[in-house]
Amino acid sequence: MHKDNLKKETSTETDAAFFDLVKQLGERDFSKESDKEGIFLKTLKNINESEGEKNMKIINRVKKIGLAVASITLVITIGMQTTFAQGFIEKIIAQISLGHVTAVQYENDGIKEYPVPAALKGKLFDKDGKAIEILKEEAKETYTAQGEKIDSFEADGSIVTVAQAEKSRAEITLTVKDSKTLSDYTCFNVILPTYLPQGYVFDKAEFYKDEKGIVKDSKYIELYFTNQTTAKTIHMQQRFADEETSSTMGTDGKVEKIKINGLDAILTDNSSLDWEAYGNLYFLSGSKTDGAVGRKELIKIAESVK
């Protein structure tokens, strides 16, 4: 789940319910003086009353996923939603909202291992073919019994292999290599950064196809800048700012409000940035896990988007 969940990617009802909860909680006051339990119960009641409505229509991102966040989906799926969520609320220590973007920071509970849910037992293996019974915080590759690399899995036992994920992605996205034509596919003006760290160049852009398989006046664009020597990638998303494209993120990393060209921005764990400008929303990730770029370079790239 620590991957950015893109518009067209399949999400479970469990994910939607959790992120709907996080989104609404991100708008609440969780200072030390506030009634956290009362806020939680009221928020849950509001969600139940609006059941069936798709409040979160697009990209609910979980940054710096780690085991603690991964376990959220597992626990809720197992059926402990209320108990767990109340505990989760107590761990919320900060939130920042820019209007269309909200970041919720919660306390890391220190869990480093998590038992594989019953529905997944006997389905997850390491590269040597040994069954995995404990999920560990350190990111490790998992495989099926047939040796196929796994892209993602859910507590209900469903598994998506890397091959399946790549095929699905190819079917729902359009890849464009010509940076001069990007705005031809969007309903807004795409602005590329004029500064990139040494070795990085524009690689490609991706757009999500509509129901007819075409791309026209898209509200979203995914941009990738690749280092020609190391093959490391900087990811940037730009999207038209409206209710549909609003997003909420949860992280156990530090969230900090900074300024980008005089505008408020959210810096998350020194590895990603969110800000709003020119009627658009911008997300920039230095892919900390890949060691691509850090805080200073992220800010410098963001400030060149104008």
C-alpha cells in the first residue's frame, strides 16, 4: 500500500472506508484539549449516514507506508474497525490542510512484525520458495507459490502479481514521451520544472484513459524524471484542483508546513511535497527509499515550477 494509489487503480471497500475516515478526521481538531473519542464517534456516525456516497473520488495516498499503516487495512478487514480506529485516533499528533490537500501525522506504534492474515497463509513466499508467516517492517519482495513476484495483496486473500499490475497499468494509461505536447491532453496547463538535479531528465508522462479508452481534457498527469546514470526516478503528479481531485494522506513521518514561492506547502518526512498553485495541485516525490533526492533538492525542484 505504500505506493501512491492512482486514480484508476483498484481499491477495496475497506481502503475507501478507512481513507474516508482519515479524510474527515483530518478536518477535525485533535489538540490535547479536544474530546478525541467524541470526535471519533461523531465522524464515524457521519460516515455511516452517508454510506454509499463516494466522498473520496481520487488518490488517497499513504506516504511512508511502513508496517504500521499496512496493518491498518488488515486489522479493519479482520473486523476490528471501531476498536482499532479509536486507538488510531489517539495516535494522531498533527494535521495540516491546504484546502484540497490534507496530511495527517500519527504516532508510530513501534510494531515491526505482523502475522500474515489467515486468508493469506500459504500464499506468500520468499525468493527461495519458503512460506512467509510473519510480515516484517523492512520491505521485502514476496512471491506466489509459482514463483511470480507479487505487486500487492489484501487481507482477504486476493493477490496481484507484478505481471498483472503492469498489464493493467498498460491498459488504463497512455504514455507520452514528447514533453512539448503534454498540455494537449489536459484541461490545465502543464508546467515542467526548469530545475532538475544533475543527471535527471524528463522521461515520460502518463495519463489515465477514460471509459472509451481515450485521453482528453484529463485532470491528471503523472510525470517521471529519470537519472540516466543511476536509473533512479523522481515522480511528479499535477492535477486540476477541485473536489474530485482532493486528497488526504496519512504518515508516521514528520509533516511540516513550508513555503514554495510564497505559497503554503506540505513537506512529508523530507521525501515528498504537496502544494497548490495556478489552480492546480502538485505532488513531488524524491522516492526516499530509492535514495533519489532529499529535502533541499525537492524544494529547489518545486520552486522552479512557475
